[in-house]
Amino acid sequence: MVGILLLMHAPLAQAFMATAAHMFEGQHERIEAIDVSADQDTADVNAIATQAIARLDDGSGVLVLTDVMGGTPSNCCHLLAAHGRVEVIAGVSLPMLLRAITYRQNDLDTVIEKALAGGKSGAVRIDHC
């Protein structure tokens, strides 16, 4: 099963994880959240995230979801992607996360494809009634 690491500016990672647990009725294995504070050292973030990846990867790989490209969390992801089967998506949305959770029994490439599709299809304009 593909592991999922939420690596975002505080308090987004924990909030996304709590919302997913609410929607899927409980915590799920192989999902972790790391909130990065504004003054946190990137070396510390990398060390914490590397340890999380080691716990999450059962050989199927890990998908790291981060909030915004260019921020500290996503900048740390460049080093994380060097750890074997680790892939990163920036610009996470709740529909993207829910899709990733739903399809994570598949291979890592399929999980990425489904997560990106969830992000694209989940952003819609709601017309006036």
C-alpha cells in the first residue's frame, strides 16, 4: 500500500489529516502529517520527513503531498524525492488527498494519476441557483 506523507505549512497537514479521518471514519495506516513552522530549520524538517518516509514505505513507495510550490515544505521535498520510490505533488487539495487515499492500494504511478485527477476535477465553479 502506498504511504502518504502530508508535509505542509502549520497547521495544514494536521488539518488535512483530521478531515480525511473524519470523512473516512477513522485514522488510516501509512498516513502521516508533518506541520512545518515558520522558523523551523530545513535540515530538521528533512530529518523528520526522512524518518516518516522510512516508516510509511512498505516497498510500494510514498506520495508526499505539499501545499505550495516554493515554500519551505516543498523545498524540502527535493531531497526527499531522492529516497527511492518517493514522489511529490505540490498544490494539495482535499479532493486530491481523498483520491490518493482511495486508490493507494494501486501502484504509485496510479495513485499519482488519480490524485492529480481529483485535484483537477475537485476545483469547480458553483453556479448561482
